[in-house]
Amino acid sequence: MILNPWWEIPTSIVAEGIGSLVLNNPAAARRKGYVVQNGRYRQRPGPGNALGQMKLVMPNPYSVYLHDTPNKNLFSEPVRTFSHGCIRVGGAIDLDKTLLEGVVTPEQIDEILASRETTRLSLAKAIPIYIAYFTAEGADDGSIRYFPDVYKRDDLKLAQSEPRMDCAA
């Protein structure tokens, strides 16, 4: 668990506009906490940090993690696919306090957050986190409800599972 995290900005997001902001309007970039250090674009911890006040690091090949957000109003939107792949958590600080029970007190977490100092804490024991993406679900009446495939994963999965016809007759 990282409290008051720095955001290591992926190159794809730098290319979408943060890079040009830093180059063309450095004063505005500084106000938003963006810096370039050793060739890497980063955002300082603080109220406007894209990760909010916490980041739960989960080892995985996709660099996906759970994090807070300064844009809590997005949780009330009907479609919530605003992220570049990581997962915003509603009630992230409450989740922190639950996962860190026995490691630090809720008051200590509040003090760390108020300090704005980046602090890494280890959970008392590892917990599995499973992320699933579904575009269909069974309904109580036996029918199937379908949802938009916002990440375009269904076509990829179908292409991988189509039967191959490369046998000679």
C-alpha cells in the first residue's frame, strides 16, 4: 500500500497531452504537480494527483493496480470507463484502514495522509485480488443480460477460440 503516491505517468498518457503541457506550459504543469525526472514524467503527491491518496500495488503483468482518485464525482456517472486501465476505488481510504488493521491505526493513516509524505506500508498478510470483466450475466429468469464491451475484449476472445480448419480431408 502506498499512501500519498507519486504517479509514474505511462508514455502513452504522456503522448496524449501531458508531455506537451510540460513542454509548452511549464508553469501550468508545475501547478498540476507534473515533473520530469531522469527522463520520466511523474506527478507529485497532493490533492490533484491522478492516483488520489492511495495506491494498492498488485503484482501482475499488466501494471494494473487499485487507487484512489481526486475525481470522486466520477463514481456517480452511469458509465465509469474513464481510466486508462487501473481501477479507481470508491472509499479507498476506508479500504486502506481495513487492509492495514494490525499494521497501523486509522489515526496513523490519517496522520500520514495529512503529511503528504509518500509512505509504503505492507499488509499484515497477502490477500488475493481477482479482477474479472464480464459482458454478459445470467438473470434470475434464466435469460442472459448483455453489457457493452467497452474494452473490446469479446472480439479478441472469439478470434482466439474459433475452430481452425487446417486439416486435409
